[in-house]
Amino acid sequence: MGAHLLVQMSSGLCCLNKSSAATPLISRPNPPTRPFSTVCAASPSQPTSTIQIVGGNNSGWYGNNNLHFSNTFGSREEEFDWSDLDNDLYHWTKTLRPVQWYPGHIAKTEKELKEQLKLMDVVIEVRDARIPMSTSHPQMDAWLGNRKRILVLNREDMISSEDRNAWATYYANQGTKVVFANGKLGMGALKMGRLAKTLAAGVNIKRKAKGLLPRPVRAGIVGYPNVGKSSLINRLLKRRMCLAAPRPGVTRVLKWVRFGTDLELLDSPGIIPMRISDQSAAIKLAICDDIGERSYDFADVAAILVQMLTKFPSVGNSVLCQRYKLDADSHCGKTYVQQLANHLFNGDSNQAAFRILADFRKGKFGWHALERPPKEGNGSF
């Protein structure tokens, strides 16, 4: 790669190529930048000095000596390598303050939930369809053992059809019962309820053989905070029985509710590991608003999101440029957030970061999953 001037940034390491001999490593609070272009047009030819991101399989994001946020992967989805994005994300998060969030009520909930699991005939695990792997609790398999389980990928409306098909195929190959749902509109809620009763039908067959009267099937709904557990229950019941709001940590106690005469549902608060060791997953939780806001720095998370979006073939520099009238070409995500702050928010980077995150969550860049299934042999439930 030749000689480089390494500049430490909170969103990762940026490299500035130099034509001279090797230069010593130094630390600076902000990298040198050129003025941002407010015109969404093709970038002029690059000078000798160009910015790169260190991380992933290549020295730069796209395997050359220039960092371009335009779509150099090509327009076809199949050309995008999700494993490269995972590698880059790992490196980008290494220099950030760790994202950790564990409210006091979660420890109590976890203990109570383990006791209630003994009473459940089937468990419905709800995950965020945008990040199914990151919203999988690492202890869930151990807690459930051989108990029957249904996987619900909520927020189906927030991912593309390509994302949905990829995950549907992945779980079908694993033999996993999966339901795609939209908790806001209630899509998938009835299917979830029917599937729970079908999987647990053997309970009352055994009771009848023993001369006992049938009882309602007991299904526990579990998952990370703010993945839509309570909303799905409310849609299934067609009334507001469980407190629900678009932020983590609203449900704080376990609550049994009955659906008709043959199904009982346990609504539970979101459970999350006491310590999140996978910071790539933690950043994705923050981007998708599945973790408390106090746990992360808005500007850092928005900068990572910008760097991710510019890698997606369906987004790239052009969509960001159209949205904010700022050209992201040749700039790190942190720099882009600050320049957007100067452009629209009187220099307030937190407001700029909040706008970027809110726009992603509202689908202003289109609907995109931030994860795709792992390659064969590298994944888990």
C-alpha cells in the first residue's frame, strides 16, 4: 500500500496515502478533510492523496487505493459480499466505546422467565428481521433445551424481498419453523397463534389419555427489547392488553393473557446479555433501536451506519446525496456526520446523527436488512 499517514478516528482508522517515504504514526483528534461538496454529481479525478479505511480483507473498502462511497460493487445484489461487510464492521467498532445496556429489571426478568419456561408448551422467540442473528440471545438454546420453538422475524415490512427470501431459505434448510410478521399491521400474528396450537397439540392428547380435561396451550413470547413482542400479542388479541411503545424497556413485568379458550400467551420484558461481547452486533442493535439510547454515542453509531449504507449496492453515495444534498464521496462516516451537522444543524453532530438514524429506521434510504444468513457451516439457530 506504500507509505501512509495513519489518523486515529472514533469511527475507525483512516489512512492518508503519501508519496514520500514512510512517516511515523501520530494521533490526531480529527482527520484532514477537504470541503464537502453540496452538489450530487460525479466526483472529479482524485489527487494523489486519498483516504482509505483499514479493515476487512482489503486495505481499502473496495480493494483499491481510493475510498469511494459510490457503488463500485456494481448494481447487482449478487456481487455484494456480506462477509466483507462483517469483517469491516468488526474493525470499525474496535476503537469505539463499548455499547453495553443492562437495566436492573432485566436480571429479575431473566430469573422469573427461567421459572416460567417450565410451564410453557411452546416458546415463540421474536427477533428483528433486519438483524436476526444480532437479536438472538446467546443463552436461549440452553434455556429452551428440547422445548418446541417458533421463530418470528418481526418488522418484515422493513426489509427487502431479497432479504426475506434469503432468511426464509436459510431457516427452511435448517428445519426451523419461522413466521415473518409485521406487528404494526398484525400480519403474521394469527399464523403465529395457529402454529403454536398446532405444535403443542400433543399436550391435550396426553391429558385425554390420562382422563384429564383439556387446557389452553401455554406459549411464552421471548426476545430482545423492542423487537415487537407486545405489539404482536395486542394484534393477535385485537385489543391493547400489553403495554407497547417504539422504544426498548417498556415492558417490565411478565404477564399472562388468554386468546380464546385454547391459547394462553406470556408477554415478557426484553432480555439481553449482561455483557455484549460482540460489538458488531451491539452497533446493529443501536442502529435498529433495539437497545437503550443511553448505551451508545449517536454520532459514532450514525457514522458506522453511513459507512455500511455506502457499501450496499442499492444505496451507495447517490441515495445519501439525494437525501441530504451532500456528497459523501471520499469521506469517512464520522466526517460525513459532522459535515451534515454543519450543513443542516448549526454544527450539532448529535442532531445530525439522530436524523440519519431516524431516516434509516423510517425507510428513507429504502428498506434494508443489516445482516444476511451466514455461509453454510458457519451459522447457528
